[in-house]
Amino acid sequence: MKFTYYLEKISGVSVYPIFSLVTFVVFFLLVTFWVMGKDKKSIEHLENLPFEDNK
């Protein structure tokens, strides 16, 4: 049997793709606004973290 056979038997299964899309879009927008809201000095600090020697 194919996987789609089992999905056809579940009532309300069409909600899951919509929920997944909305979750992805909300997460993407939140991350985008967070990145746009950061100041340049903070971004430069994060860029240089791998190169800093804190011994």
C-alpha cells in the first residue's frame, strides 16, 4: 500500500501542510526582522568571533 492511502483515511489531514507553511513563514519573518533590527557593531562582533583568541 502507498503512503497516500493512509493519509486519505485520516480526517482533517489537510490542516498539517497549512500549519507547516504558516509556521515556516512566521519563523522566517521573525528571523528576518531580528537580523534587520540588529545594529552593525553587533553583527561585526558576531562575524569576528571565530577569529578572536580568548586564551
